[in-house]
Amino acid sequence: MMLTDFCHERGFPIYEIYADDGYSGLNFNRPAFTKLLEDIDSGKVNLVITKELGRLGRAYIQTGYYTDVYFTRKRVRYIAVNDGIDTNREDNDIAPFKNILNDMYAKDLSRKV
């Protein structure tokens, strides 16, 4: 609901809501994530918004690939609301460090479980 409100307040139309409940963010073979990539490839999506960077993914190398390479090549804007990341801005220097911490958190949690 928070992200829906965020979009409505800023006039961003919502094409689809992609949710991979029950899947680890270390896994990029999630059904909804795969569908998102298909929709980006077919030109249906040009903006991806998540609550935080860790919701996109927790494996720092792959998450960095999507935010820094894939989305850029596809001309897709990415916003992580709570982390203050917006690829339309230049001040996203913290993103790689957040990716590393998200990866470490997921691995630590897995060990504890």
C-alpha cells in the first residue's frame, strides 16, 4: 500500500505489482521477478519501485548488475523508496554498500535459521 500511495502521489501509473512472497532475495529465478524482466524486455515497464533495495534482491553482485547495468541499458528508472535511491539522480553512491549489507544479512540469517 505504501508503494501504491507513493506512485499515486507522484503521478506514476502502475502497470503491474510484482510480488515474490516466500522466495529468498538471494534467488533471482523468482517467478514475479522473471515476469518483471519479461515486461521490461517487451517495453511495458520503464520504472521499477521497491520499498528498499533489498526487496529487489539481496545478492549484491546480481542486484548491482540490475541497478547499474540492466536497468540502464533498458532505460528503466529504479527507485528504492526507503533507501533514498533513484537512478535519475547522481547521488546513489551508498547503493553498492547497501547491496553488500543486504547480502551479508541474508547469509547471516540463513546460518542462524
